[in-house]
Amino acid sequence: MPFYHKLGKIPTKRHTQFRKPDGGLYYEQLFGTVGFDGMYSNMYHVHRPTMVKEIKGKYSVAPKVVNPNNMQSYRFFGFDIKPEKDYLESRKIIMTNSDCHITLAAPQNKTQNYFYKNTDSDELIFVHRGSGKLRTHLGNLDFKYGDYLLIPRGMIYKIDFETEDNRLFIVESHRPIYTPKRYRNWFGQLLEHSPFCERDIRKPEELETHDEQGDFLIKIKKKDEIFDMVYGSHPFDVVGYDGYNFPYAFSIHDFEPITGRIHQPPPVHQTFETDAFVVCSFVPRLYDYHPLSIPAPYNHSNIDSDEVLYYVDGDFMSRNDVKPGHISLHPAGIPHGPHPGAYERSIGKTETKELAVMVDTFKPLMLTEEAMKVADDKYHQSWLE
């Protein structure tokens, strides 16, 4: 996120001596992206962040693709994904391409006995059910229903849940995730016409600093494999940092919808972007107010992108028989539109209470074994009269 944040104690100048109360040095680490050309933060550790004691091994978490070239529209019953006790084991990749994984998770354990780092991907976690605390080496964030948690690649974290009933919709992006560039000026500040601003974005405000040595397990993901690595000091030993690269939270309930006299296209709902896909938020809003408007969307063809819609809550006006946790997939190249009756039914309506998250990818998505376990194989026929 392109704005500055500072937390804890830091020296007045980068790359200079910064000493502990006992006279020893704190250990500086540059936490940067895109080589030395992207956003970065400078952090200061009590212990060297490089003390690897043991690499216990690795195991694969690669998705098992069963449909590498899909041309069928699907509905998936997301809440039918089997809950798992462990956070990482609960993550089930349902769709994938070379740019991202789209994942569902229903973890039941309230915490983990390890730390986790994804070295390949930014993680965007949407919280459908559950609340708790995201704990990271750059500070903590409380979260609840409706929150997006943006965790940059390389961030060491664990999640403490308050209950066992948790449902997460996760996008793992091999490309950096940013706010939409059309809503930012050339300094990076969000503009007046943006549907949200910096005040809506919650930054870490609680920094854990553990001066501990011992055996600390960090599960590190690289190229769809998890490496079990034991470090000699607690990974949350940062006394302070500053910069532009840190986790943050944003609530879908703080997204301010853009409306018009006639139906507005999906880009007005855009919340995040990469150069490989976009993420949009559909929130309660007033309908179009032209006297002859048709609030339901027109039929359209996604010639260049697959459309994934994750239904969160409310009554989605363009679909019949949609419930929370359902996911629709409309592949590139074929038209899709409102279900029978929805087009006509929308006329005269003044508002919608729908809540949904959309992901449009510019490369086709491949379906996995996990997806087909919860798939509605007849969904593509649901437009027949």
C-alpha cells in the first residue's frame, strides 16, 4: 500500500548504528519487493533474522488439476468444503492459473503451533465467518466478518481465531496486489473519487517484540511446497520499523459504492488490482435512477477474462437460488447474464442488499479436485427457460 507507516523504535538514519540498552547492536533488515524498485520497509531485530538451525524437510501442497481447459460455467457450494483443524491443512485450492490460486479455508483450531511465510505470493484473505487477530512480525491486526486482510509476500504470520467456525476466501497472487491505479494520484494518494480512502485502511498498531532464543518452526511456502524450517530466535523480535511494505486490513463494509442513472459496469466496484487480475466488492447500494433503467446487468461476454463471484450475503439480484458461500465461475469466451426472470424482476427496484467479492483473471482458471467435490454440474443449464 503506497503510504508511509512507522511503528516501534527506529534510529534517526537508515543503515547506521542502533544499539540496545546493553550496548549491543540491533540487526537491520530491508524488507523489499520487486528487487530494489518496489515498496519496502526497514526493520530492526533483537536477534539476527538469519539463524536457521534445521531444515526438517518439505512437502507438496500443489493443487491437483482435473480440468486444465474449462469452457463450462459452474456453481460451487463453498460451505461444503470440509473444515480442518489446522489452518494450512484447511486451505483448499479450487481454481488456479500461473498468476494466482483461489482458495477456500475453514480452519477450526484457534491458533497454530508454528509460524507461516508465503515467499511466492501476496495473500488477500476475505473473512466471511470468524474474528480474531492476525499476528505478524510487523505488528498485529484485529479482524472480523467482512474484512480483507492483505498480507504481502514474505510476511511471517499466524492467525488467532476467537471461535472454531471460520470461513475464509483467499486469493494467493504471484503478482503484487495494489489499490487501483486509477484511484491514485501520481504521489500514490487515493483520490477524491475513490470509493475508499486511507482512513478506511487499518494499519498494524500493536508490535510484539519477543527477546527469545530456542527452536521456532516457520512453515515456508515456495513453488507450492512447504518447507519446515527451525530458526534459533523468535520471528517476532522486531523493535521497530518504517516504510511502505506492511500488512493491512480493509472492511468491505467501508467500500462506498459508485452509482449512476443507468447500470454501472464492474470496474466501479474494483477494490484491488494486479497486472494479472482484479478484485471487486459488491456492496449494498441504491439502484440506477433513470426512469427507464434496468438495474440487472446486461448479458456480456468476458472475452479476455474468467469471472469468479463469491457470494457473501444478501439477495444477489441477477441470480436465482444463490446462498452465502456459493461461488460462480463464468469462463472467458462465452456470454453470461441474469438468470431467467431476474432481468424483468429488477425493473422498479430501488436498492440491493447484496454483498459479494469478484475476481476477474486475465488467464483462464483451471479447476481442481477440491472444486469438483463441491461443484454443481448442472449450473450451466440454469438459463434454460
